[in-house]
Amino acid sequence: MKTKQEKKRFSGTYDGPEKKLEIQLKIHHTDRGDKGLRTFPVEAWKKVAGAGRAKIISVISTDALDAYLLSESSLFIWKDKLLMITCGDTSPVMAVPEIISLTGKDRISRIMYVKKINNHTNGKDAGFAKETETLERLFPGKHYHLASHDDNHMHFFNSGRGEADRGSAGITFQIYMHDFDNAVMKGFGNIDTSSAFPSELLPVFNKVIPHMAVDSHMFEPSGFSLNGIHKEQYLTMHVTPGREWSYVSFETNVFIDDYTDVVSGMVSFFKPQRVSVVLSLNGQLRDAASPPVLFRGSDVYSEREKKSVDLDYGGRVLCQNFSRNAPVEIIVRVAEHLFKDSNGSHDWEHTQRVVRMCNKIGKTEGAEMDVLTIAAYLHDIGRCRQDSSNGKICHAAAGSEMAETIIENLDITQEKKNNILHCIKSHRFRGQVIPETTEAKVLFDADKLDAMGAIGVARAYLFAGELGAMLHNPDNNIENTHPYSKDDTGYREYMVKLRKIKDKIMTDEGRRLAEERHSFMDDFFKRFLKEHNGEC
Ligand SMILES: [Fe+2]
Ligand SMILES: [Fe+2]
């Protein structure tokens, strides 16, 4: 969390460093019964925090764990393990000598220091080598570097082979979220310093630790930290809002077979542009045949890369990077699911043809292509409701209602969202709403063109087949037949709708294409009647 002064200093490129120090003590039989690290008074931990440029704000405890909430960081103390997580200028490495003065050097079995940075220096971080110099002199160890294509870098320093990580059950799971949603950000800044709890996240935290004790703090002028603990388990979240950069980190030592629900809950609240999930496995978990699933991705987030690194002491770090899909990409994925059980005449294939036609006409007509493409993908999502109500429900109206929720969280303006809904509402040939915007006119034309020409004829008979209609019924006056009945034949569709479409087309490019398709269709039905009458 930043003070006003620190924010000023970071007004340029912010590299968002997150640092983590883990210290594991040797486990002696003589320790049984005593509280190990937890025997040191709060005054001692104040000095440790101070040496790392942090200040203790509050503390909560269980029988196994003390969780200190610090300025810009958290400090967790188990009997035989210490974990300090910080961001910004706080430096946990500088706290090491103070920790050694408490424990003695020889009692430390392993030190691990991790720094995660997001910068534009190809991962070259002179600072990391410098920071670990003192550590290395005291505890010889090894450096590791995990880089990703989008300039996320994790630098590790590890010294020593850790004994069984009793405090952490051998696992640490982290979520790093960059550039989160502006509206969400407002909830974490410019409010009075006070404890606050984003209640929307409670169900997510409950998936990790139900019934946890919680300690949280809202910083002035912005930022938020939270520690949650139960027995030996912890979770911690730090939120750093900012217009040019923003960052959220989440970490827990709770083992879950599949963290997808937890990650999904976090990302649907913060809506970050980029997400990294990191799992550190120690001890016997390292070689587990099927390690936990970090995040399966979603319609909104796609995996960009997956990495793993084995550490010398026997640990393994798995990392996956995801980024938020572009609005159109998100809609393609959502829409495709919605057409899973649709009828052939108005299915995903029809939608894709309409999208292709929108692309052709839209560019000629100067339409806003993102609005048009999203509207095209969603235009018939209400069709199943019209079909199941035998035509009583208007699929354009129903579809626009459904789309409202789907596009609600897209990163596009409200004006564009309104236009998308208008396009869907007004695309129906028999509808009452007239297309008013260029995008709505193009979608109307593209959709109608798919009911014309060779495709139009094929779809008319496909639709008739779906209704169980006859191939042709010359005995009935078409004026007296009804839609959604056995008389709703392909020829009836041509007579009541398809042959009239060309005169309703709204754009120049649409009219040009419609002329050609109309004449093909006209020839087809002339021939159809002749063949039906046995004339040729
Ligand atoms: Fe439609
Ligand atoms: Fe359609």
C-alpha cells in the first residue's frame, strides 16, 4: 500500500515488486511442547518488521499461528516457520539479521526469498542480486529465474534443504492479478482509514478457509490488506490500486485439488487484465502423480503459458499465466455454449455465417466492427425461447434481455453496449423495432441475406423439417396456413417472407448482394413448382 509520498515516487513506470521471505527452522525433538518462534514477544517482531521498513498494525492468532498485519505486508509466525510477504518499498531481506538475532543462525534450515516483478528490463534485476548478497554470505544458495512472455519475472533465491514444512503442509498457492477493473479499484481507495472487508469475496475465501478469523485494513489514501487464519492455515490478500498500475496478490497454504473455483471467484471480482497462478510444492507433494489444478481458465481468461522449475532443495514451482480475452473473444466463447442444443436452421453455423456477412458488409458501410461482431454473435441467442414457445416469445426481445447480462462486464462503453442491445432487438424481419444505427442495419441485412439464395432455400426446408411440415401443400391457400404447423413448408416461407426480403434490405452493399440471391431463389422456386407439377 502506498502513502501519498510513495505514490509520487512511483508515478512513472511501476514495477510492482512483490517480495516474500520464508524461513524454516530446524525441528528438534526438544522443541516439542514449546512454541518455538512464537515464544518471542510482539516487541521482538516489531523490531523485525521495522528492520524491513514495515510497521505492525494488528495481530490475530490461533493455537498454531500468529498473523501480523503490517504496513504494506503480512508476517506469519508458526512454531518453526516465518513468512513475510511484502510489496512496494518494504524489504524483508533487511529483516533477516534481526530474525537471526532472535533464532541464532544455526537453527535456520532453509531460507527462501522470492521477488516477483513486472517490468520492461527483460528480467534483468540488478536489485535482486544485490538484495541477496548478504543472504548468500550467510546462507550459500542458488538463484532461479522464471520469466514469462508478458514481462512477468519471478526471481528465487533458495538456501538449504527444508525439513518437512509442517506449517505450510508443503504447499503455497498464489494468485497475482494485474491491472484490475477501475470500478472495483474505487472500492479500495480514497476512503477513510478503517478496517474493511469486501463482502463479495467472502464466498471465495470460504472455499479456502471456512470459519476463519479475519484481520483487514484499508490504507490511506488507498490500498487494502487482509489476513485470514484457522489452525495452521492462512490466506492473505493485498490490494494496490492505481490508475496506471494496479495489483492484487493472494496467497494461501491450504491444499485444494483444484483451485479453479477460487481463482474464478477472485478474477470475476477484480476483473484483472492479467493473472498469474503459482503453486509451490515441497516435500513429498513435489512428485505427486497428479498435482493440484491451478486454474482451468474460462471464457474470459485464456492460458498464455505454463512453466515449472525444480529447485535444488527438492521443491517445485508451477506457474501459469493467463490474460483477459478481448471483448469479442469472450463473446465468441460464451455464445458458442448457448447454441449447444439449438435447431439446425438457427444454430451456431447460422450465427457464424451472419458474422462473416457482417464483416463483409460492415467494413463497406463503416460500421463499428466490435459492436457489430458482438451483436452478430448474440443476435439469435433467444431463438430457443421462441421455438419452445411455438413462436409466442419474440427471440429478438428475449435475446436482447439475455445479452444485457452477458455484455454487462465487457470492457466497452455503455454507449456501445446500448447499441449492441439495439442491434439484437431490431434484427428480426417480423419485429416491431426498426434498426436505427449503422450496425443494426448491417446486422439486419446480414441476417436476412442468410435467409436468401441457396442457403436461404436450404434453411427454409431445414426449418420446415424441424416443424414436421410437409414438403409442399398445393391444396391449401397460403393465406389460410399458419406458422409452426405442418403447413409451414419451405414454399410457404418463400411466399410469406423470403421473396419480400430484398425490398427490406437497408444498406447499399446488402442490396447488391440481395439482388443476386433473390434471383437465384426466384429461379429455384419456379423450377420447384414445375417439377412438383410434373412439367419437367
Ligand atoms: Fe433472428
Ligand atoms: Fe439469425
